[in-house]
Amino acid sequence: MSIGYSVALCNNDTPVPVSDPHPIKPPHRGGQKYAVAPRGRARNLFERMFEFLHPGPDSKSELMETLAEAEQRELIEPESLQMLEGVLRMAELSAGDAMVAAPRMDLLDIDAPYEELLASVIEAGHSRFPVFDGQRDNIIGILLAKDLLKIQRAPELNLRALLRPASFVPESKGLNELLRDFRSNRNHLAIVVDEFGNNAGLITIEDVLEEIVGEIEDEFDDKDGESSIYTLADGSQRVAGDTTIAAVNQSFEVNFSEEDFDTIGGLIAQHHGRVPRRGEAVEVGGLRFSVMLTRGGSVRWFKVTRADKPAA
């Protein structure tokens, strides 16, 4: 520490140095006139005081509550809140949670005639189809619907030459990581395999994005006050997951209990032990509930048939 001095005059006019109780530091020659004391200690103390007075969320549930409070205070839009909740929820989901189960997959046989393949593509209405050779589990590639039209103009083309490589992912693969893979390799469809290497289903980039933004395109949306119970062309019924149990009892002449649950989706989830995935079927009270569409961790639409009548 530098010490400043002042000058006092004695009787014999001889200057005597006297220590200054408030020393003044000389200016710094490097351009900064005065030395600046470090502020790290004061800043850290302020941060600790702020965190003590306004503690942040310590868990994901508290973060969700904070976001909901921000939406109530009109700091964020309701649509933004839904997307943020979807992002947080997606971090806990895997490919097995959003996939289309194997029995519901629309596959093409590599040895099928061209007319049969074209009819299957038109009926399903997808843009990409897994192609199998011999058995359904033996998937050899992915066929784009637009590539199938090339055979019509050039019948000499070999269908195998038009196949794209199939991507296989484990059932436990997280949706966050899967979305990154879809974006990097530009492949919008993947085959999901279980722990034994068998085909468990398939998943598309649309399935992943719908966990964040909701349904991208849903041809089953209610329009113009359409009922939540709708008769399909094959005679089966399409039932919304939030349909009241009373409405289901009246429509199907059954007697499901209304004591524990208000909606048919809650009743099916309780009976199944969890929310069924798309493509799964649950039989309750003589009815078979096949999951047609899921959204936000719940069933959006069921296809309902009599248990003794096979689903189309």
C-alpha cells in the first residue's frame, strides 16, 4: 500500500514529513486515472440476495407453473405456452411413445404387382411407405409415392432400384435426439425396433413435431359442430377421447361406470394401466377401442367396434 505524505514546517523552517490519514493514490500512467476496486464480491452478494428473495423454479413442474402464471399475466400468448409445454414434455418422451404400432403400419410388398401397389398407396394416402420382402419384419427400404409413378412411365424399371435406405431407431430413443437426426439426415421416417430387434412400429418427423405444436393436419377435426361420435364408412364408430361416458353409454347401449371418470379416454387409460398408444386396441365391456390418433399425451380419437367383430 502506498502512503501519502504532507509537509509541516518546524520552527527552523525545516520540512518534516507527516503521514496523511487519507492518502491519495497517484494517477495511473496507463490511461486509467484511478484504480478501480473489483466488484465481484458486491455482485455475488447481490445475486445471492436476489435469489433468496425471488427463488427460481427448482423442478420441471415448478417451471410449468411459472410459465402458466406468465400466460395468465399475458406475458406470453396461450399458443406459445402450449408449445413451451410441448417442448418440456417432449424431453421425457421416447420413440416408443409417439410411434405407430407395427400392426397399424401400412407396408408394401416388394413382389406385389404394380396395380396392387398403386391401389395401396392411393388408399393409404401417405407419401412414404416401408417395403418388405417375404415377411413384414424384413423391411428392405422406403418407397416414396412419387417414385412409384416412374414405373408407370418406364415399366422396365426395377422397383428395388427406387427404394431409399431405411433408418432404424431403438424404441427408447428420445424424441429430442430423434428430431435432430431427422433434421440432419433429411430422412422423415424411421422404423422403431424393440430390445430384441423386432419391428415395433414406425415414427415420422410429423409425429415428433405434433408433440410440440399439436396436430399439424388432422382430417378428423370436428367441424361445424360435428358430434364427437361419428359413423365411419365401414359401419364402425369414431369416438373422441374427451367424449363423456354418458354419451358412450347411450350410443353403444352399454353401462360404463361414471363414478371415477367423466370421459371415455380416462376410463380406457385406467383399464389399460396407461394411455394407449396409436395403433393399440383395448377391449372394455364388449367394445374394442382402437387408438386412431393421439395428441399431448392423450387419445384424440378412438375407432370403436364390437369386440366380437374384427376391426377393418
